[in-house]
Amino acid sequence: MALTVRQLEVIRAVSLHGSVTEAASALGISQPAISLMLRDCAAHAGFPFFVRKHGRLQATRETQVILAELNRIFDGIERVNRLMDDMREMTVGTVQVASVPTLADNLISSTIAAFQKSWPNIQVGVFTLDNVGVFENVIQERVDFGLALSPLNHRDGRGVDGRLVDLCTTELVCVMHPECPLARLDVVTPKDLAPYPLISFGKSLPLGALVEESFQRAGMPRRIALEVTLTSVACSLARSGAGVAIIDPFHLWSERDHGVVTLPYAPRTEVRAQMVLPSNAPLSRSARLFVDALRQTARQRQGALQAA
């Protein structure tokens, strides 16, 4: 018969203290209970664990052989208990997030800076991917949750095991070099853009689909002069004077001078930042805390833009 964890704990305690009385006090059980367990242990093992010398209990050679393993076992148990205490108090933890680049650069980054002040021992990992990659990583449980941009097509995860929750909603804007003639307008339309090189995204990308749909509503063909896949690149090209870009304003949320003029775009076109959550697995406490921080950052950014 195998010895129980409690019996092994008694053997270790008596080895450390050399006394049934001291071991009983350390473990919070009675001396008779310790003595009974030692007899049962010896009967099960087929050899004594201790001999009495000079009024103290001394570990036999057999006990000395297994004592190193016992110490490793119970040191490991203590470490697990300390880790659970830390988790309960939220002093340690991890959060893994998959995100499209524009949200990783301009929403997650500022959130992490504030989050670390409150939860310095929670590690945050960020993986930048396209919409499809964000969905795949959430569904395959490689990350806790994801951040994606709308609209989402069938390849992005419809019909798979994931939930979409709006994080924040804003509208597309138009950016250009400060010396561009369009910079004098109050609102930019597809008709206004016709004489200028258009910096834009392919229709397979969320922003490209939104811009394409807005041109259709305006009854104008969209002719892309410079096709890009990242908002940061579109903004950089506009800053250089290579053309005019229609982008999501999330890129402009970072607190730096982007070197472009930003104007409202018409027809008004909503773009949403959405959280991609697993359907069948609840978020960890660390992930829930980070989601709360993301929501707060989004509210602050939107409030600042409205005030401006």
C-alpha cells in the first residue's frame, strides 16, 4: 500500500524536528496521532523510519535516502500554494492578445503603459496579425482574446467558435499633406478626391471594403494610385505628399505629431474595433482586468477627440 501525502508529511516533519512533540506542534495535530501514523508507515513500508537515540528520534538510513525527495516534493507544494496565493491577490498572471497592427500600435500600447502601473507583475503578450490570423489564434486558444477591425467577411471567422463584442466605434477620416489644396476643406468627399492620387487598401481588407462601399454610395469609382495594407504606411505616404488617404482614426490616437491634416470624410462611414472572444472558455481574471483597461483607454481617446 502506498503512503499518503499526509503520512509523508509526518515523516518529513519528524525528520526535521527530531521529536514527535515538535512535529505535532508544527503540523497542528496531536502527539498520539503522529505516533500512530509513524507505526502505520513502518508497517506499510516494512522497515522503521526512525530510531531513538539520546532521547531524540533519528532518521534511519532508509529515511535519509528518501528525505531529499520528500523535501523536493513539499518544497514544490509550497511553491504551488504561494503561486495560488499570488493569483488570488492578482500579483502575478499573464494575458495573451492577438491584434491587428493599428490597434496594437495605438490602443493596446497605451493601455499597457497604464495597466502596468496597477498590475506590474501581470505579463502581457501582444501578437500582431491580420483579421484572419486574429480569429485563428483566438479559436485555437493560442491567446486569451483578439482585437480586429470591422467589417468582417466569411474568411474572418463567421460560423466558427468565437464571439464578437464591440470595443469602440468611430468613423473613417481623410489625411493629407498640410500643403494639399484639400486641406482647406471642411469635409472631404470621393468627388473631391478624384483629381488626387488615392492611397487606399484592397477590397479584401476591412478598411478597403469600407472605403469601396463609401465610394459606391457616393456614385464614384474608386481608383487606387497607391495600394497599402497598413494604416501607418498610408499615413506616412500622405505625410510625404504622395497622395491622399482615407484611414481609420485609431492610428491617430497615439500622442505624437503625425505631420498630416486630418479632415472628416463623407459619406460618414463607421469603423469598429471589436474584441474576438472564445465562445466556450471564460476569460481569466488577468484577461478581464486587461479588457477593462482597454475599454477605459478607448473611452478616454474617444472623449478627447470629441472635445477637440
